[in-house]
Amino acid sequence: MTWNSPSLLAVRRKVMNDDFEVSFARQEYPQGTEAALDALDEVERCDRLLSLFRFDSKIHYVNLTAHESPVKLDKDLFDLIALCVQLAKETDGAVDITSSPLWKIWGFAKRQGRIPNTEELNTALEQTGYQFLELDEQEQTIRFKKQGIELNFGCVGKGFALDIASEKLCEHGVHQFLFYGGLSSMLARGGDWKIGIAHPLRPSQRLRELVLDNVAVSTSGSQKQFFRHEGRRYSHLIDPRTGQPAEGVWTATVLAPTAALAELLSTAFFVLGAEKTADYCAEHPEIAAVLTLPTEHSPNLKFGTLERTGDLCIYRTTP
């Protein structure tokens, strides 16, 4: 079964400023449309929970008040933040949900790229750091250790929504489906779902085809969000440790057990580069990755096959 099989029914809704779509076998799951609509309702609930642009969202409230006193969280949100902190530690801070100040000073919040001055950069770095988050597992609360810290789930929100919404499909008895969160994240349940990894500079060209079986996939890249200044290209994906746009990777695609984990790691691997990504995959056999790199940034690493997890596959590309 492939994602574009005529036997499939796709149910789509625009949420989180992107198209979320559930595909399933219409004959096997007559209840599938109702299940998909309930799942998409869950995506909307996640958006209301995580959105920085809604004044009634939980995260907006957390960002306003957590520096004053601990804020009680629902279990799903607490677990998500705990996962983000865990991944920040495992990747030496390459992915950090507190890095919104850096994203803002580079102009990406308003889609107007700019070069920040040294004072702006230093101030933003002082307001960035997962180490300033205090989580109380017993009380399920979060507190910010300093003022100016804020949470931004742009690096994990779609994956989180896919994981939560997929539970609704399973509750309805739909256990084989492909769930898209835009073009960057997806969650496959059941086997033999085929997808393609596109060339970062020539999207109509496929670098390779993957067959998904109970796995999530996420891709991070800067093909659409970047700006040029004095001949240099600046990506919207910022290294939280330095405050500088990450360089050396065109795209990072990750296969992982959950969509939230895949999305977090695709951002982290884009920042870390090939060698440290290879180290991470070797230490975590449940993770696989495909990186596309500019030729001048291609290290001499062995190509992975992705026939098992724990591999890294590298494609060297030229403009």
C-alpha cells in the first residue's frame, strides 16, 4: 500500500498554519472518516495549547507567569516539556525550546531577516537555556528560574500533535494509517507506507524512497526560510549554544518511534552536523537519519543503508 493508492481516503484540515492529513483504507475502516475528524479536532486542541499567537493558550499563560511561581500543567504538556529538556541534554543543547529570543533577533519571527548586533545577541543568549526550566514531576509544575525565559514549541509542536491525535484514531479502531503534519512531519501506523525524500535544491527529484512501518518521520531544512547578507546565506534554524544560524546541512530527516522525538531530533541533527549525528545514531539504535549536505561540508563517513535503525545515510549535493 502506498500513500497515493486509489483505495485510500484522505481527510485534511488546515491547522497550525499547515495542512494536516490522515490517509487510511476506506474499505477496511468504514468508521475512518469520523475517526479522522476526531483526530483533527485533537490537533486543533494541541494548537490551542501550544500556540504563542493565542492569548488564551496555556503556553502564553506559562510564559507570562512561570517566572513568578510554579504553573500546574496537564500530564501531556508536562511530559512534552520533560522530553524537550531530555533531548536538549542528550544533544548538548542543539535543540532548545527556550531559544525563541534568538529566533526573534534574527528577524525570523516577522519573516524579515536581519543581522543582530553584539548587544542584542548577548542579551538573547542570556535569555536562552533549558537549564532555566525547573520541572517538578510530583506536582506536575514548571517554573522559570529567571525572568525573560519563554517557551516556543516550533521544533516539536506538529510532532506532539501527531502523537496525541493518532491516539484518537486507535481509539476508533483505526490502526493502519499515514498521518501528515504539513510536509515536514508524519506518523505511520501499520506497514508498507512509501514516501520519498526530496533533493533539497530540486524538490521534484527524489533522492531515495523509504518504506515506513510503525515509525515517525520528520525533516528540518532551511530551503524556504533564510536570507542572504553580503553573499552569505543565513538559515532560520539557530544554534542555541552560539546564537548563530546553523550551517553545513541542507536537510536532516529522522526516523523515530514517535513524531515528537523525530521532530526534535531533526532540528538537533541539522545543528549538530553529520559526525555528531552519526555518534547519536550509533548510541540510539531506535533512531535513523538521512542528511543532505553541501559538497564542501561532506565528511568522509560511510553511507548507511537504513535497512535497520541506528543508521546515518548521507547525500552530498551541489547547487
